[in-house]
Amino acid sequence: MEIKLVFLWTDMLIYLLLLSAIGFAVYSIRFEHLRSPWRQVAHNRLAMVAGFVLFCYIIIGLCDSIHFQERAADEKGQIVKDSQGGIIYKPDVLSVLDILVTSIRENTEDSYSAPLATHSYSMKNITLPDGKQIRTYAKLKYEGKHLFGTDKVGMDVFYRALKGIRTGIVIGTLTTLIMLPFAIMTGIMAGYFKGWVDDLIQYIYTTLSSIPGVLLIASAILMLQVYMDTHADRFENIIIRADTRLFFLCVILGVSSWTGLCRILRGETLKLMEMEYVQASMALGVGHFKILLKHIIPNIMHIVLISVVLDFSGLVLAEAVLSYVGVGVDPTMESWGNMINAARLELAREPIVWWNLAAAFILMFGLVLSANLFADAVRDAFDPRLRTK
Amino acid sequence: MHTYIIRRILYAIPILIGINIITFILFFVINTPDQMARLHLGMKRVTPEAIEKWKEDHNYHLPIFWNGSESGIKKITQTIFYQKSAGLFIFRFGKSDEGRDIAHEITQRMWPSLAIAIPTFIIGLMVNITVSLFIAFVRGSYLDMVTMIWCVIIMSISGLFYIIGGQFLFGKILNLVPISGYDSGISVFKFVVLPVLIGVIGGIGSGVRWYRTIFLEEIGKDYIRTARAKGLTETRVLFKHALKNALIPILTGVVVVIPQLFMGSLVMEAFFGIPGLGSYTIDAIRSQDFGIVRAMVFLGAMLYIIGLILTDICYSWVDPRIRFE
């Protein structure tokens, strides 16, 4: 089977993030002061369970971040070529996760069915072999195979919820990744250089943080929407459109969450500047760059790490709310917010269709809870004020 | 102190101008007047004359930031930027796409928003402080641990779940309150009670955790040890000494959000069909009414800045040690 890899922006950034996380891990093994907090996390049983769940989610998210297109083939399995003999690929972009869960992806029914049900949700007219017509609950094609039932068009709900994992993780991590370099740079500069640099940076973050977050996101997304409509030719297919919007959403969320970290880092740098070792190196005539690199940055990294892990769960939850408001990820994208939004009115049906909502909420709850528990353990281990051992 | 407050208020002006520039860039530079005209007139079969006419009518024929063809002060005033944002500073928000006056809408819709936001805020604050004070009293016990785990669980559930679940349970199954809607007069109570309850429950997890940290930090301080050494009972130490001093960080953390209660809650109001500012904003976002969104951005930013100034004033009021230079 010949395939063509599709590189999406968010995919590449996710793997860049993975690489830098591995790099950070390799770096911290060399230093005892970085190893010991992690050891403390490892001794916390609850945190390790949470970490394992988180790890599973991340693996699923990573599998879902390798996209490709298959060669188009006709019914007999012959590869189709276009008139010039060029290669044609199927229009739908698949991911590695799609291949791993092919069975649940392709087991579709006609319409709604309850979790693990054997018969369909609504009555249908069925013609019996002897020609009689009866109205009954039809047997499903895949009885009891749907862990969370199927949705309106017969898609497996569990599959859709699994696809939502990637969106949640991308929003939770990329947002921080995008804003991090900027936040560290401005925060340190404001605290280190003081004077007009400090005034300017303070002005910028006060201005940005005073705009209500949802409204900033909404206006930015609206603008992107208009831009995409007027430049439709630049976005060749729906996946790229959705991906651009997801990426843009991360950038905007990053802009609004950048201010908080920047403020904290500024304060911390101001505090560090009063430390004897910084004063000493200044008196000895060490250059700005070297002081920043050797003395300031290593001493604020624990704050950066804590804020990264603490922000994650909030961002995953924010995605659902934003998608509900209509300024979240693209409506065609699989995400928990879109699932909840689409399933909201299903509770009014009789008998009620609850499994769409349940699947989205349960998977989201699992991710956010484990992220929260893990983040708490990391914070307790890295925050020097809380460190006991 | 007075000079400090005046300075803070003056300092707010460049920030508001900055916000205006940001929203202006977002709305007008990326989305040029030509495109806006086309959007309003319909995408197809628009003559260039019709676009020019629309721009003329809506003052969009002017240059964006700097009008070189005019003289004197008009170089600045005869521009799209000035025409579209100067009015915001005196609360002239202009008209929405439907032709209604935005400022009038805002004064009308403010009250339902406040009817939800103020009770949620006050009850939430009281519940959070009570629970966290009690938890601080029994700190280190089994009860403390169980409550903290519950706080994390409550925090980890999406806010949408509380709303959808609450509507389903109380509105549909138990039939205690109407699912959504709003009314004037005394009957407003039955529409308000569920959103308030959900708002309080949704905020309890992070609130209790936050206040508990503050209380525990306070309990670790020297004056508490002194109070204990004097032979005061633990209850007295906690409820009289610790509570009073812990109120300083709580107060200063809380004051900043008070002005923003006006803005209402976007999601809550949309779900419960409450005609407040939150649902106004959400409708504007959905119908792409830029006039309303800009007005709300400006209003929200201004309320935030007012909150910051109030925080500073409160700081020096509750803690006289703090003096502003």
C-alpha cells in the first residue's frame, strides 16, 4: 500500500514538543537538583497512576498526529491513475490511530444505538423473509460492539471520542509551547533591565490581559474565518482548513495566557536580581547575556514547568466551552466540545440519547483529572516553598 | 494616596487606547472596508459604485490612521480609526447591524446579568470561605484529604456538564424549575436559582483549594504561634486571628472580578436563555456583528482596569502597611 504523508502544522509542532520534552528529560538527568523533585513525584502513588493515564492519552494523541493519504484504488483493488499517469490519492486523510482502530471506525450502523445494544434505538419497518412487513427494533449489524453506542449517522461514538483526544492535547500543549519563548523572554527582560523596557512590557501585558479572553479569541477567530472565506484557494482541503484554525486558536489562546506567566516571571526575576550571587557577578563585570543564561534562567525554570503543567487542564476544558460558543475548533474537526455541542439537544429526545454526551464528558474528565493530579504532584515537588524534604 | 489614584486613572487612558488599536486592527485592517461592504451587500453581483456608496455612508471612505489631505487636527479626526473609536470613550457605541442603539441595549441587558452574577459571586464566596476555613480547622485529617480529592474531581469536570446535567435533573426529571427563560418581578427567582446553584457548585473546587492554601499559609505565621502560646483556644485562633488576616489576600484577589460581574457569563446565559450581556455578546459573535463585539471588548477592558484600581485602593485600605509611592 503506497501512502503519502501529510504534514500538518500542529502535527509537526506536537513532535517538536515531544523532542524538546525528551531533550529536557536528558538534560535534567545530569543534575541532582532536577532529578530529586522528579524522584519525589515518582514516589507519589496517586501521581504515578495519573501519570500513567496521561501517558496513555498522549500515546493515542501522538498516534493520531501522523497523517497520510492512501493511493486511490478502484473496486478491484487496482491503483487508479489520472490521465497523465500521475498518482491520485484518496481525498480523506487518515492517521495512524485510524488504522489501529479500523474495526471500530468502519463498523457503522444506520443511526442511533445505545451503548452495547443489540437492537437499534428506533423502530423501523422491516420486511420478513415471507413478505410480511412488521415494525420493530432492527438487529444491529455489529451487536454489542459499540462501547458508547452510535450517533445519528451511525458512527461509533467511542471512535469519535478517541479522535477528540488529539484536539484536546494539541490545545493543552501547543498553546503553552507557542507562548513560552515569548513569555520567558519578555518576563525576564522586564525584570532584568527595568526602566523603560519594564514599562513597555508591563503596558503590553496589562493591555492584552484587560481584553476579555473569550472576546479576544472570538474576534480573532471571526477574522480568520473571513480571511479563509476570501482566500479559499490557499486552503486546499478541509483538513488543512481545520488544522489552520486549530493552530490559530492555539496562538490566540497563547496570547491571552502569556500575560499571566510573564507577570510571574517578571516578579521572580526582580527578586533574583537582589540575590547576592547575581549582584556579585554584576560587580565582577559579567555580561548581561551570561548572567541571564547562567543565573536567571535556571532559577526560574521551575516556575515555567509548574505553570505549563497547571495550565494544561484548564486549556482542555476551555476548548469545550469555546467550541460551544462557536469560536473553538473548526466544526468539522473531531473534538469533545463539538461532540457536546452537537449532542446537547439529544437529551430532549424520547427515549433520551445520552451516550454522545457521556462519552465526551468521560474521556475529557479522565484527561483533565489525571492532568490535575499529576500537575499537583509536580508543583508540590518543584515549588521550593512547599518542598519539605 | 489621592495622587496615586489619579495617576492610576490617567495610566488607564493609554491602555484603553492600546485596546482600541488592537481591536481596530483585528476588525478593520485584516478585514478591509471593501470586504466589509461586500459582506453586507451580499457577495455576488456587487458593483464598485455600490461598494463606494456603502463606504461613504458608513464613513469607511476615509484613510485608516492618517488623513494627509486635511489640515490641522482634522488630519487625525478625519480617519476611520478616530471616527470609529473616539465615541467609545464617551460610551457612544453606535448602532448594531440591526439598527438598535448598543448603549441602550447594554443598559437594558445589564440587569439580568447582574441578577445571576451577584448572587453567584456572594454565595460562592461565602460557601468557599466557610468550607475552606473548616478544612483548615481539621487540616491533616482524613476529612481534609477526602475533601481535597473531591475538590480536584469537581475541578476536573467540564462546566458544560454541570449546566447540561443540572438542566436535565432539575428542569426535566424533577420539574422543580423551568429549563430556561427569564421574567421580570418576583417570579424571576425560579429562573435564577438554578444558574446560581450551578455557578456556585462549579466554582467550589478551585475556590476551596485556593482559600485553603491562603488559610494554611496564614496559620504557619508567627503571630498564630504567639496567640497559641498565650493559651488561646484553636477555634479562637483560627476564627479570630487567622480569618481576619487571611481576608487581606482573599479581598484583594476578589475585588478585581467585581466590576466584571456586569459582563455576565457567556455560557450560562446562553444555556439558560437569560437576556443579559453574556448572551448579547454570544449572539453578536454568532451573527458576526462587529459593532457589538467591539463595544463589549471596550467595556470589558474598562471594567477590568477599574477592578485593578479598586484592588490597589483596597490593598492600602485593609493593610495600612502598604504605601504607594
